[in-house]
Amino acid sequence: MEIEFLGTGAGSPAKSRNVTSIALKLLEEINEVWLFDVGEGTQHQILKTSIRPRKVTRIFITHLHGDHLFGLPGFLSSRSFQGAQQMGTLIIYGPKGVKDFVQLSLRVSQTKLTYKIKYIEIEKTGLLVNEAQFRVYVDRLDHRIECFGYRVVENDYAGELQVERLKEEHIPAGPIYGRLKAGEKVELPDGRVIDGQDYLGEKKRGRIVTILGDTRQAPSILGLAQNADVLIHESTFGRDEAQLAFNYHHSTNMQAAKIAKQAEVKQLFLTHISARYVGVKALQLEKDAHKVFENTKLANDFDTYMVPFSHK
Amino acid sequence: MEIEFLGTGAGSPAKSRNVTSIALKLLEEINEVWLFDVGEGTQHQILKTSIRPRKVTRIFITHLHGDHLFGLPGFLSSRSFQGAQQMGTLIIYGPKGVKDFVQLSLRVSQTKLTYKIKYIEIEKTGLLVNEAQFRVYVDRLDHRIECFGYRVVENDYAGELQVERLKEEHIPAGPIYGRLKAGEKVELPDGRVIDGQDYLGEKKRGRIVTILGDTRQAPSILGLAQNADVLIHESTFGRDEAQLAFNYHHSTNMQAAKIAKQAEVKQLFLTHISARYVGVKALQLEKDAHKVFENTKLANDFDTYMVPFSHK
Ligand SMILES: [Zn+2]
Ligand SMILES: [Zn+2]
């Protein structure tokens, strides 16, 4: 599970930051990549990475502002040129309107895709995706326009079966091992009854990644971010600009840090950085937030972050 | 009058070529820039040039394929952030459908522009723009989808009034000079009658720039390109691929060169270069075409060309 920032700027592309897109690479886990927002030029950014568009199976749009959306038709079209018919259905999640926009874009350009798209326009908050290994929860944020935050939750991994110990105790390999691994109690041919639970290593807690769209501070953020391994939070404004942030329906770096602390997340990334903040001034956003929440990083285009497992 | 290639690739963005956009910079003439096609990422390309989006007053779309269109909503939005209310109406010319696409994109993203847009969806060919210094003619090409070519014609410049000669002949400066400059016959206070035409330098012929959308070879190309100072012609396929070009509704480099020769243009640019042609292979497109028409150049992103005046 790796995060790759494809665009970390606010509003319009700038020389050093493209508009928003974030890739959640689940290649080791399920051989898929999920995209969060697709600002204009996202496909250009992807060209500079190792991400293969055909691996992108789900796209989550936080809100329909152009800097989060206008790269979607182009990405979908170019994906179609790559590797023909075997691609499964791609699912697009987002606010009402995303389907109209994509469908009109494809229709007006007479683009025939080589794969199917399923649109899920979000009407109710809560559990949005419920797959074998991952769930995604969604909640509403507070922006000028309907806007969502996503909480991706990986299922816990059962502990590994301690095969060496079993062998030492002369428990013969075979179908029994499968039942023990599932945590069952098993009667052996010699009459012993053993409990799989006693032969399982430590469980690994699944990881949680929370990715928010543009937002003012709102109660829903805490629920989305609680105990996340990674929180990706916008930081359109700086330390002394809380009033501006409020007026424009955005957040400051300090607000992001505060909520990260309150939600006890492990790592905070600040993104959606305004073009007013470049070089040292951008780093200052990180420094200031750092005083409130230590594990704060300023996200830059093409930054990657392997999400570590935390000990239970 | 300068041409700047903002994107010279075909279909999808590649590392070295963005999708299509061409700027016709008329800054010295009328302090405006005209864009021809706006593929995704055009605003990103513009960031790397000296072009100021607020100077863009007219946008001509050749056809609605995504690689010529999908950068339009983003460009329009970002232009809006620059320099507020004083901007006049921006005019967008293109095939039917361009208005729906732009309007839905702006509506879904709740983008409120600081300037007005006038849409001119082309229904009939011929004279499309008729301004004081420039006219634009449009004709249909032969592509999979409705597609246009544009011929931009600059008005001729009257010859300069030869003031030194007038002074030598003791013709006093004053309102008379204005009439002479307009080519009138004037009676002087001393009774002499002189003809302004005799005191005008050589006329300068206005320049002609022809910019085509994607197309198979078609009779309309000759009319659009005849005697142009610059012809910008697609070259999606190479020397031995005429059949492929036909099948996909595109042209080869050799076809572009042939029509340039037949139309007696002064300079040919090959653009819309497939990602299959990189480095030496792309240059080969130019070399091969060169044998048919000497003044052939392969266009690359950010190439510029000052269109010279030709002697009458
Ligand atoms: Zn935004
Ligand atoms: Zn094209």
C-alpha cells in the first residue's frame, strides 16, 4: 500500500504543482490502483510514474470543481488505448453530476471506450465500498460545493500459522493446518485436541488511509480521520489565515494539524497548496503545523509514501 | 505574427509531445493571441511560455476529439483568475457540440467566469471572421467526425507615404499628406495636381496562415492552403502508410508535402505526430517530406515561427 501524490496544488496548475490527484497503489494487496480526484493533466503526471492506467480500477472524486475533475475524460480516453478488451469495469464514485460530465465529454468527442464504466453517484454517507480486503467509508465535508472525504480501511490480517512450532510438537502437515490457520479447534488422530488460536502469530492490523476533499473544518472530519495511519488534508491557507480559509471554504495548515492530533492519526500530509506558497514559504506551512502535530509532511508532486503496518 | 506550437502530438499526450494546440500570436498587429485547438494540458504548456491567457481573445476548435478539446474548460477557468473584469468577450468557434461541452463543464464545476463567452458553432463554410485587419475562412475537412480547417488572411498593408520625396519637391506637410497617403489626387495651393499613388512605397501583402484539423486528403485542403505563407498540416502517418492514413481518416507526411507544393505555400509544418515516431524516426518524417516540398519543418512543442512578409 503506497500513496503517490500526482498533483498537490490548489485551483490552477502552477509550474511546480499540478492540480489535485492522488494514487493509492494497492498493487501488492489486490493488484489495483485507486485514484482520488483527477485534475487536468493527471494523465500527463501518470506518464512520469510507473503507474499503468489499466491498473486503475476505481476513481473517487471528492467534488466537481475543475481542479479535481477536468482530467477525467482525458484519462479515461487514454486508458482505452492501453491493452484492449481484457480490462474489467472501472468504477467512478463521486457527487451527482460526475456521470453527466463524463458521458457528455465522451459523447461529444465520440470516444468509444474499450471497457465499461459504472457510475456511483453518492447519495448517502457511510459504507461505500465493501470488498474482500478493503472497505471505503464516505462522509460529507463543508465546501462551497458538495464535497466528500473517503476513509479506506484495510481488513486485519490474521496471524501467520506457526508451522515450526507445530512440527516440533509432531503435528503432521495436511488439511489440518488449514483449519488451524482459520483458528479452529482440531482433534488429532492421537486424541489430542489443539486450538488453532494458540498457534497463530500476532494479528496485523489493517491500515487506514483518509483522503479528504477541499473543506472547512467540520465535525465529519474527525470521524473520517480517527486513528488513521495516514490523513491527507488540504492546506490551502497558512497559519494566520483562518478567517480567509473560512470565507473561501478551505482550511489552514494549523487546522489540519489540530485535527490530525485530535484524531490520533499516525501521519499527516498537507496538500492542495496554493501557488502563493512556493519554496521556503511552502516549507513554512509544514514547519508551523509541525509544532502542533509532529508527523506532518508537506506533499509535493510525485512524493510517495509506503504506508507501514502499525503494531497492534 | 508568430506561431507557437503548444502541442504537436496525436491522440494521447506523450513524454515529448502534448496533444494539439497552436497559438497564433498577433500581438504586434492587434495585441491578441488566437488559439487553435485546446487539448488537455494546454494551460500547463502556456505556463511555460510568455503567452498571457488574458490576451487570448478567440479560440478555434477544429473538431471535438478529446485530444483537441479536453483542455478547454480548464483553460477558460484559469484565464478567469487572471486580471479580473476588464477582459472582453472571448469567442469560441467550432463544430456543433462545443457549446454544450463547455457549458456543462462550467456548470457542473460551478465555475463562474469573470468574462463572457460567445459561441459560434460553424454551420456554413466560407468567411467566418471579418475584422479590420484579419479575416478567417473555414472549410470542411474529411475526418471521422466533423472537422474544420481555418485560413487566416491578413489584409494588405498600403505602401508608406514617401515623405522625403514630397519634401524634396516642396510639397508642404499638413492634412494633404493624409489624403496623399490614402492614394488620392490633390491640388496644391500653387496649382500643381499630384497623385498620391505616385508617392506611395510598395504595398506589403498581408500574410496567410492555414491551420488544418485532422484530415484525410480532401479537395477543400487546396482551397484553404492556396498561396499560404504557412500551412500547418497533420502528419499522423509516415511515407509508406497511405492506406493506414486513409483507413483512420488521417494523412501522411508525403500527402502533406504534395498538397503544400500544389498549393504553392511558402512554409509547411508537419504536426499531430504519433508517439510511434520519436527522435530519429520523427525527423525522418521531415526528411522524406522534404524531398517533395523543400520548406518542410517538423513541428515540436514550443517551436515558434515568425511569419515573414513575402515580397509582392
Ligand atoms: Zn480544489
Ligand atoms: Zn487528433
